Amino acid sequence: MSSLPSLTTPPTALLQKSTHLYAVHQVPLKCDIYEAGDYPVNNPVFLFFHSGGLVCGSRSMVPPWLVQTCYQRKWPLVSASYRLLPQVDGDGLLNDAKDAYEFARVYGTSSKGNTRNVVVGGASAGFFLAAIIAHHLNPKPIALLSITGIPTFQHTFFNSSTLIPPEPISEEDVEHLVSEPISVGMSPYDATAIFFTDKLLPGGARNPDFQPPLRPPSPASESQDINRGLLYDYYLYENMYPALVSSVDPGFEWAREELQKSKLNDWPLTVFIQGDKDTDVSPDVCADVAEWLGDEAAVLCMAKGQHHLFEKARFLDADPRQAKDGDPMGAVRRAVAELDKAVSRFVH
């Protein structure tokens, strides 16, 4: 078994982004791949699913620290689009996740039948796709990474009429969103959430001189209602999420049953990053799932005083402008260390 690459030796090749078509399910499904040219083909691939409550978001929304993590370890980072609720159901999400996973498993291999180990992660509801991959597909990922994620919608939080905005969202407010055609996420331009390769220096450190490019013009075919995020607030308050994805979401209470020990033994180590002040997704969701999975299958890295997606624009290396926040990235660095341990079991 070989060791993971030393983080004291920075990468030498420039990070590049390429876009690929990984499937067509009524609409084209694309992924962005962040990698350099010197990655060994036997290294794991990291497959990432973006945040957005399964109703919005974009594959361009990748945390800089995650790109740094993969770049330093020479793991190709695949950020995949997927079709959005409610235009597709849970089975549609699983189909998209399955094809993205299969794409990642064979990415860069030259011989038919060769496959690669894959780590699967996601931010917020994007982690739900990682979880259903582990529930339904074989071989399983070698590890999972939840970034203030939603491992299941069968938790009581999603059946408790949680109200996030000051007033409930009415059916009339979202009916035009429900009637939209099938689409993937195409979020409005947000330079803080979108990852640009120029955010990193050639060695992988944060580029202190980065300036976001001007917003590029978007064709009408790539526009999307900026209010699609209202669907999350609406479905959450109306307790509709559990039914929307029930066909593929078995929850995690099975992990407490003695008869499910074999399934639990096969479950990939799952590392949870969670803020204890999260109001969009109760910290109890990840904390309960981590407890049910147990210490052998789960690690919970709780960030004190942090909210939902607190890390989305942050880097692994210190930013003096964030000093007033203490060390919000401490939990993220702990999670990365736990992920290294999990992956090291499969590196040969």
C-alpha cells in the first residue's frame, strides 16, 4: 500500500477545467473536471454534487477548499449536473447519479474493463445523491463526504413544518416553477460561489490577487428562474420532501437494527462537516445519522458557531480577512484528515 501524496510538496502542473457530456436523460447532463496533467491514473476520482435543495444550484458551485484538497492529492474532481425536482422524482435523481458515478469510475482509463476508486461527496442536498449511490449501487464508493449535507429526507426535520422565511411560501408563489420543463441547475452568476481556476496559484495556494471576471452574457437557453430556491422553503414547510424522494431514500434508521449489520459493515466511511448554527438544515440530521452509523462508519466534524455552507467560499490556507471568524475551517481540515485515512485503505 502506497502513501498519500505529501501535502508539503505542491503540485507542479497547472490546474485546468474541462467540460464533458456524461449522459443524456431528456436533457444533456454535463460535468466539469478539475485536474492537472500529472495525475496517476490509479488515483481515486472525487465525484461532487452541488447544493441547492435539489431544486436549484449549479455544477460551477464548487468550494475552493475542495478543489485544493483534490489538487494537492492529484485526484480528478468531477462536478456533475443533475436534473432538478420536481420535474423529476427520486428515481430520476438516482439515474443521473448512477451515470455520473459510472463516468467517474472509468474516467481516464485506457483499457476496457478498468475502473477507478471513487470518493463521492456533495454540499447540502447534493450529498443526498452521494448517499443514494451508496444505498443502491455496487461497487460502493470508497468514502463519502457530506458538506453541511442532507443524507436523507426521511429524518423528522423534514416532517416538522420548518419555516425559514418570515412567512410561508404559498402554492401560487411556486406553481410557475413546478410547471417548468425538465432542467439542470443554472444558477445566476455569483463570483463568490462559482469556482474559477484562477482562484488558486500554480502550487494550489489561494491566489490573494484573484479578481472575478465580468459576468459573461448567457444565452436565453441557459437562463433559469432566479426564484427556484423558493421551492426548498415551500417543500420544507409543507413536509413534501420525504414523499418526493421516497422511492430511493430508505433513511438510516436501519443502521440501528441488528439484522442490518452486514449492510452496515459494507457502508463506506462517511465524513460529515456540519455547522452547529445551521438553520437551513438542522444539525440533528447529520448528527443523528452519524450516531446511527456508529464510529466505524461515520465521523462527525462539527464547526462551532457556523451556519449552512459556511465554507463555500473559503480556502484551506488561512485568509487574513477571515481572522475575525476564528478558525471556521478547523472542522473542514479535520474532515479532510479523516478522508485521507479512509482513502489510504484503498491506495495501492
